[in-house]
Amino acid sequence: MSKVAKKQKEALAQYDKSQAYSLSEACKMVQTITKANFNASVDVSVRLGVDPRKANQMVRGSVTLPHGTGKEMKVLVLCTPDKEDEAKAAGADFVGLDEYIDKIKEGWLDMDVIITMPSVMPKIGRLGKVLGPRGLMPNPKTGTVTMDVGNAVKEAKAGKIDFKVDKYGIINSTVGKVQFDEKQIYENAKEFLSTIIRLKPVAAKGTYMQSVYLSSTMSPSIRINPKSIM
């Protein structure tokens, strides 16, 4: 515990936690203050001025990060036999239908993304209580319910991420790794945040992007000035 405390103290001494930095400054700083002995993830947390309880203020979508997430995404495709070869050729890690539905019912969740077809959704709908809380439920709005399963697999493998505002009005997502270069972190974070801005609900009033923070897996958070993203 003393080593962790010492590293945290060293990190906090390198910047002013009360100050709001530009996005480019924060992307450089997160590498400097990260003291982990592994390739930590870089995460963005955004608090929005919306009421997620109202359907017309829900913010959800997907974005393909220019430089990927730095993580090897495990993709499960639940499809009919005629689409299996297409999914495999695109690089899906797991392909099938009933056997994987049964595995999920038994607790298997060794995947990062699930892609399926519209005709298969009635079968998958019964898994909502398992997949929903983990953000794994396929959805047409994020492109994970589609007839073009091959392209959907390629996008997922290339770094496409789905996001959704939670009940507190917050969106969290990984946008890269600390060992990315500064420009890659910046471009990924910029694309992610710009996508959220474009999805601003018409019904949202007042300040939309209320706070933005950047951090790594084991670093303190860096406050970002939302105006630097616009």
C-alpha cells in the first residue's frame, strides 16, 4: 500500500488537480503521471446535462477510434448458418447460435462484442437480463444488429466502441493505451468526445457537456476544459 500511495503522491505533484486543461495538454500529461508497470488503459469520463430517464434525452451511439483501443477485441457472432463463413472470414472469434446462447445462459461471457442479425434477435432477447447490465446486448443503433455481419466484425476489430449514458448522466469509455503516442491518444479522445457532442439531444437544456476527465487505469484524473474539445 505504501508504494501505491507514494506513486499517487508523485503523480499529483506533477499537475494542478483543480485546473482544467486543454484536451491536448491532458493527453500528454496522462502519460507523465501514469506510474503503472503495465500498458494501462486511457479512459475518458463525461458528465452530461441530460436526464437519461427521459427517452428524448438518452445519449447512446458508437464510434470507430482512429487508432483502435489497443485491446484485442473478442467478437461473438450469433447468426444463421448461411452467415457463418462471412463472420469467420471477417475475423470473428466465436461464430454460431444456439450453442452459444446456451453457454451464455450458463454464465459464459468471454467476449467484448456480440453481433447478430435481425431475424435472430427474438432468441437473444431472452438474454437481456444477462447481457444488458454488461453492455453486451446487440442493438441496431450501434450497428451490432445487422445483415452485414462481416463489416460489423471488421469495425469491432478495428476499434469501434459502443457507449451509452448511465442513469447518472455519465459516459465512461476507454480510448487507448498509455503506450500509444500522444497524438494517437489525442485523436482517439477527440473523435470520441466529438461524437458525443454531435449526439446532443434537442431536448437537452443548459450546459450539455458539464465535465470531462481523462485518466489511466491507475492514475489520478485530469480535468479537461470542455471548450477545448469544440
